[in-house]
Amino acid sequence: MTCDNEVPVPAAGAPVRRRRFLTFLVAAPVLTVAVPGTAEAVIPTLPQPAEILDLGDVLILAGTPTAGALAVLSVGEDGVVTLDLPRAEVGQGITTACAMLVAEELDLPLGQVRVTLADARPELLMNQLTGGSNTMRSVYGPIRQAAAAARARLLAAAAEQHGVEVSGLSTRDGAVILPDGRPVLYGLLTSAAAQLTGVFAAQPKPASEHRLVGTPQSRIDARAMVTGQFRYTLDQDVPGAMPTVVRRPPTINGSVKSVDSAVARAMPGVLAIGVVPTGVAVVAETFGQAMAARDALKVTWNPGTIDALSDKEIRAKLKAATLPFVVPPLLTQHLDMEFDFAFVSHAPMETNSAIADVRDDRAEIWAGLKSPIVARQTIAAAIGLPESAVTVHVMQGGGSFGRRLFFDAAIEAAQISKALRRPVKLMWSRTDDMRHGRARAASHHKLRATFALGNVLTFEHRVASVETDFRHGLGEVLTATAASLPVAGNLSFAQTVFLTTCKVPYNFGVVTSLLNEVPLRMHTGSWRSVYSANTRGAEEVLVDQLAAKMGKDPVAFRREYLKTARQRAVLNKVVAEGDWGRAMPKGFAQGIAFHDEYKSCTACLVEIDARDPQNPRVVKAVIAVDVGRPINPRGLEAQMLGGLTDAISTTLRAGLHIDKGLPLEGSYSQFHYARQKDTPKDVRIFVMPATGEPGGAGELGVPAAVGAIANAYARATGVVPRSFPIIFPVDFEPFPR
Amino acid sequence: MPTYTFVVNGKPVTVDAPADLALLWVLRDKLGVRGPKFGCGIGVCRACTSHLNGAEIQPCVTPVAECAGQEVTTIEGLASGEDLHPVQEAWLEQDVAQCGYCQPGQIMAAAALLRTKKEISDEDVDRIANVCRCGTYFRIRQAIKSAAAKM
């Protein structure tokens, strides 16, 4: 049971249960920052807004009124402390980092902390969204404060039980240490602590006293993963929920015109077939049988929403939508460059999936969800139930990269469950995931730098992107609705994200970065680093070319123009550790780039083997990263390694071709995400010492690596890449539509 | 429907299934063995990688009929009780897993490789074609080398 005076008390008539746990819901000091009514209201009209207020700050501001309710801690009689975390773990290692914060504050062995993922908690409003590299930034204060308050309460309980003063007590290894040195385990105090009345706020430890936070720790869930015991959504057994797949249209957003299911219905194992808004759902005893029956359906389709569009038309639309430069290249020297980036599938290993059990009066949903509150609100509306009748469980996801901000599998599973009147275990096929799932929007970039007398005078970047869908809002229905408004809705949101994430880290005089979006009715979404991978990646290519044009070495040039000593320190680190400028055989080259976002910065130096320009391989990478205060350096290194692999993939080979309203790629044999043979045999990652508060880390690794790889390719081959991925043929026979 | 008897992780099992039903769905949906993961269904992502008589297979493209009378080992059967296989130990030592979804397949591929080869070169590692969408490849490489050194 989890109750004390600070937690909602069971309604009258509810069974009275024994108080066994100390649970903390309210712990943070009162914070008095107002919630912005709409996100764009907080964006100052300055040339480089992200330096003043980044997207993470916006998310933290939006979450501030509910920050005190964020961390729910339970101290069990077995001494295990459980944190119910209102964020999504999808591989980024936040449960481990959060467990470290709890263990640190409570002087508890890390192994005695459990982290569960909270169900959708609508009372958290805009504070249950996992995105914007924001988890550790947004929970660093609240979790430590909650744990400090729990510790204070345990100390008070020990003092009362043993008739001593709190001031004579300390904590160590999951126990309160009495003045005579005897330990009293937390588990023996939790019941008494839960009965105490009063407010037990306490200041968290100063960072200078941290013994665990800041040290490299392994993942708390690693053993379950390497033994196959870890349970993802589809590994759950929900009574009656049977394997379900959907036959989808031949083009994006097509719909069912007619269906002949006679053959399919007679196939072995088939349990139910029904039409839903997204296609034809098939339920069977096994997924194999469901997929066989799906293939046997005879379906005719209504057209989709982009049937007439292929890459060529989309690219032309983007070029036409690119806003003009302000500075004419008349009296100064200048450098103009243009770049194109293809669509990219998120392609998490675990395809879009969800379990739904919809009844007449209630519904229960299980899925990997990064915005579960708006998922709950939207699902309730879609199936005609009050929100309070819908329970949404957040499952740990098999990858996301932005994908699970959207809850399309969860809503679809709920619709199928309602239509077929049975619980369902819905799995998207890989082909559906790539063709009908979401993707990073394609973009076109136009850049101009002007310079004179050895100085960069102006720097302009015009980004035209297919609309990136932000209709998950800030994770709840109000901002999601704002993002859905026909006039300015999603575009305002997109501008806000663009302006609060992308900034030029160099003193390049007058800098203007402008985004224009082309709304196409297809499925897009934020993809790890949102606009930055393309926008900053393109800028870092331009920086190399600008340096060359101004007769400077790429490193010397960046050192000269970077804004802060902190930025130069990470650059210098990779230059030294990566031996910048060393002689390399023909066809090999080094490349370097820098990126700064979410109060963090990183530099990346790669070496590429491009002896065969059509078959390049990044053979070595050296990365330096400063996130202000690393919580778990081992986890941070993992994030940087993941960002590097994303950059290798999307810069060199991985993208989607759109052909007459549908991506051609349908599996990993066609969408060329990197494999072992495409990745470096030597990777060195250097975490800079802690200097301040935690910055963002989850998306940080991509943009600098994109720039470094592109620059290395240019130096190795003599050809500056303008279109990404660089190697992008249709080298496969597409699956039938 | 035909019946097939084979061994899964040391225990005999008998299932009713169409002959062409992929082993992956027999394991996951009929036997509740959920360690092998679906990632593609056509044997190209290799997330489901397991062993048939000790050799690597992709259960998503292995018809159940081919397993009759054979020994199937999934990630759940790799350790000896609480004693992990050296490859699993190496995975913990290198803290390889991020989302973890592909890792059962990665580990089974590495374990199959190390059964046949004691000295592991970078080229051997490069031939493991399992997709890791989190991009943990470098740590996988280190873990395989570490396991090889200890075995």
C-alpha cells in the first residue's frame, strides 16, 4: 500500500489497508513560475533564441508547476526504494541515472533502487513528456528533493523510535546510523515514517558530496536484457489479448474501399477480421497465422493523401518554399551552399506495437509511450469513453529516437479492440513500420556566409522542411490541440522548436536562421535531434568550406570563431586525442565538427576510409562531450555512441525514397541503417569534468558527427556532399504494395 | 494440424502447428518463450537469432517442421542456471545494451561464432550482420573480444 498524509486518501468506504510503505508525492519546494499559455509566447524575438531559452528550458518551465509531484518514491519494508518515474525509458538509460539520484540522496546501494514507469498521470499536465533531451535536466532537482525529503522523514522516525536527536543521526548503506553506531535499516523504519505528520522538506546534498552520481555505472536492467527476461510490450500476457496485425493501404493514408475476407477467414488460427480506419485488422492464434491471413485478404483501396508525390516533386516543393536571403552578395566575398536531406525512418527495433483491452465501460492500454497523457486523452475520445475510464500503462520501449512521442499503435489497438470486441495484441510489421510509420521530414537547406578582411560578416541559413508533426503538443491535450489548429498551429510549434534548438555556435556577425515548412499529409515526427542533425550538420559542412575559402585550417577557424572557452575545450580535446592533422594514406581523411545544444556541447573527429567513394567506412571516431554535469558517464558515452551510429547511417546510406505516395523501403535489407561492418573499430569518448547543472545528452551526439563525417568524406574524395544520405541508390526490389 | 516434437532449452515440447509456421511464432505465441524478438520477419535484422543444434538460425524464417527432433536454444537457454554464458558476462561488463531489444539476437550470434572460432578478428565481428538500431556496435565488438579472450 502506498499512503501517507501527503498522498490522496482512499475514498470513504474503500478498504482500509495497513500502512506498509512510506510514499512521497510532494517534496519539492513551491516554485512560482507561470506556465506559458502557448509555447510560442515565451520565445523572445532575438537572433539566437536558443542561447537564451532552449527547448529544454521551455519543457522545464511547462513542467515547473507540477515538478513537486513528479517523483513518487516508495520505501518498502524490504528496504527497496521504488521510484515511479513519469518518463519513458526506451534505451537512453534514464532509469539507471534516476536510480543513481535516489541512491545518492538516500545513501542506498544502487541495487536497492527500483524504477518503474508511471502510468499516464494527467495531473502532471505538461510534465510527462519524454523528449527534447530533457529527462535528466527536468528530474535532477525534483527526484533529489523527493529523496532528500524521504531521508529526512526516515531520520525523524528513527529519532522518535530510539529517543535520540535527529542531529545525532546519519545515513549509510540503506540504514539510519544511531549515535552509538548501530544501523537501523530503512525497511524497519518505513512504517513508522509513513505515520509521521508534518512537512519533511530537506535540501539535497551539494554536488560536491556526491559519491555515486558522476561515476560510471552499468544499466540496472542489463541482466534482464542479456538473459532474455526483459519484457517489452508484446512480451506481456494480457488475458485474451491475441496476436493482431493490420493490412494497410498501398499509399500513405489510403482507406479501405472493399474487402473480401472469405479465404482469410478459413485459414488456420484466424480468430477475427474487421475493418478499422487504418486498414483491415486480423486477429489469430499466432502472429505468423495473422500475417498469412492478412496476405490472403482481397482489399480494394481508396486513394491516400500524397499519391501523386514522389521525391522529385517533394524536393521541388521544398526548394520553392526556401525563404530568400536578406544579405545580397554584392560588396563582399561570399559562399553559398545548398543541401538536401532525405526522409529517414525512425526504425526502432521494436516495431510500433500496443496491447488494448477495451470494454463497454473502461479500457486498458499498454504501449511504449513518450507522451502518455495526450495518448490517454486522445484514445478516450476515439473510443467514446471518459478519460477517467482509460488506463494507460507505459511500457519500456525497444528504441524510439522520437518515434514513441506518437501513439498511433496504441490508438489503433484501442480502435481494433473496440471494433472486434476483444482484447488485442497489435504488432506492426517492419514494412508497415517503415512505410506507414513516421519519418524524419525531408529538408532543403540554403546557406550564405559573407566575409571581408578575414572576418565573417553574416551567416544566413534558410531551412525548408516537410512539416514535422508536433501534434503530441507538450504531452497533454491543450498544447496538442494548439498544435493542431489549422491556422499557425503546427507551424508555430515547429518554429518554436526550431528556434529553441538550432543555434549557430560561432561569432559570425549577423546570423539569421529561418525555417519554412511544407505541410504534406504524411506521417512525420521528431527524429533524434529534430532539426539539428540536418541544420547543424549542413552548417558544419559550410564552416569547413568557409575556412578553406578564407585560407584557414578547419580547427584553427573553429577555435577562432567559437563563442566560449567551454566550447573550445571540447574542440581542443578531440584535436589532441584524435591527433588532428596526422598524415593519412590516399583515400582516407579526417573530418571534424562541433555542436552545442541544450546547455551541452560536443566535438567529433572521425577518420574515414573512402578509397572507394561508393563504399566509405568511418574507421575511427573521437568524441568529447561536456554536459555540464554528467549523472552517469557510462550512460552518457552510450548516448554519444548511439548518436555517432545514427550519424554514420543517415549521412552515408540510410534514408527513405518516396515513390507515388509510399516509401519504397520496407525492411533493414533496404533501409540501410548501419551494421557492424559499417561502423568504426576504434571509438574514444571523453566526458569533460562536471562544471554546472545537467544539460541535455540524448540527441547531442548526432549533429556534430553528421558534420564530421561529411567533412571527412569531402576531404577524402574531393567531392563535397550536397545530398544526404550520400550513397542512396534504390539497390533493391521493393516489396509489393 | 500436424504435431511436432523437439527440444527447447533442454525441455521436450510438442506443438500443433501448420508445417510452414515460423519457429519464432511457435516459440513466442504457443510456448511463451519471449526472448527471441520479432524485428523483420524475413531474416534480415536477426533480432530473433537463436540456435538449432548449436548453430545460428533465424527463427522468423525457420519453419517449425524443420525443427522436429532437433534441439532449439534461445537466449533463455544460454546460461547454465544462474551462471551466465561468457558472452552474457561480457555484455554486462561492457554495458552493451541500450534499448536491449536486439541484444538476445546479438548475444546468440556472438555465442554461435565463438563456438566455432576461438581467435576472433575484427573481420569476424564485421560478419555479424545483426542490426542494432541504438548503434551499440562498438561495445558489441569489445564484448565479443572480451568474451573470446576469457573462453
